[in-house]
Amino acid sequence: MGNKKNPMHPRRLQVRSPTKKKRYFKDKVRALAEADTEWPPSSPRVSPPTSPASSDSTYLVGNTILQEILQNLNSKEDMASMLSKLENSMQERLSAITLEVRQIGLQVGDLEGDRDNLQLSLHNLEQRQDAHKSKLVQIMCHTEDLNNRGRRNNLRVRGIPEAQGDQEDIRDTLQNLFNKILQRATDTPILLDRAHRAVRPQGLPQDTPRDIICRVHYYTLKEVILRLSRNSQVLNQSPTRRVVRSQ
């Protein structure tokens, strides 16, 4: 017993060949069976002496366990098959990823093309907007000029009493007044484009008549009426009655 080598010695773990490895597993199983210990050991205990019959049965059990372990180990063919399956699976996934990346690239190309088209459309819209803006400015200037030209013919008549109800004939009243200023027959026609009462300003007493705004069709006639009204005896009879320019 003193010269018997301990199968658990560390130097026994350095075997490399399959034969020595198999022998090592057998010796290890036999040593565990002879020692009758737990793994990991919970508490030291002394194993009873074993008989040769029990030793042989333990050896058979250990040999059977070792054979099962060796049988469950994968062979080279199994490893090659597993590696081949893994390689095929990875190749399929890589192919799918490559296809998705290619599709994404195509979509990105389409989006870049759409972006270029949108930029071109936006540039065209900006040019059209600038042209419309310039045209609108011209129209506004022309409209303002027309309004100014239209207001050039306007006259404001103050101090004409308002008739009660809707019976007031403003055009006839202005025609009579202007003809008197022009010192001609009161039934002489005067072409007026429009004539109406102005809006009553805030604070103006109710008994004060509102001004009359009219547009004389002919500018020269309007200027004559305005010039003669400054010294007209018809207007001088009433201190509140006047004919002025209307802006």
C-alpha cells in the first residue's frame, strides 16, 4: 500500500494520448469507488475495507460509466456536420442581410433622386414667387395711382342740410349748387360718377349735417368749380357751407 501510486496525483493529469486518457479515467473511477467518498466531500470519514468482489463490481460500474461518457462524446464527423450546418445557417443569414442592405441602398438612391427633384421644384417655385411678387408690387402701384387719380376728381361739400327719410336726391342738389357756382342755368347737366353722404364722425352732433362726397367726371370742370367756390356768393350766404378737395 505504501508503494501504490495515488491516482489523484497532479502529475497523472498531464497525460495527452487517448490511451493514457482512457486509462486515467478508469483509474480515477476506481479510486473514487475504493475511497467511497462524496464529491465535493462534506466531512471526512473512514471507508470500510472492501472485498475483492466489491472491487470488481465497482470497476465494472466505473468502466460502464466511462464507456457511456466516451460514447456521448462527439466524433469528428459529428463536429464536421455541426460546423457545416452552422456555416450554412450563417451563410443564409448573411445572404438575407446582404439583400436587405441592397434594398436599403436602392431606397436611399430613390430618396436622393426625389430630393433632387424636390429641390428643383422648390427652386422653380421660388422663381415663380419672386416673379409674382414683382408683378403684385406693380399692380399695387398701379392701383394706388388709379386711386390717386380717382381722388383727384373728388369734392367734399359741407353744410348741405340733410333731408328727412330717403327722399334726399343728392345728385340733383349738387347739380343745382354747382350750376349756381358756375353762374349758369341750374338745369344744366353735370356728370357725376358718384355722390353720397360721408360717415358721421365720432363726436359730431346729430343736428350737424354730414358732408357730401362726389366725384366729378371731368377733372377740368372739377377744378373750375373748386376755384369759383372760393369767392362764390352762393356759399358766402352760409358760413358753414363750403366746397373743398376730398382726399
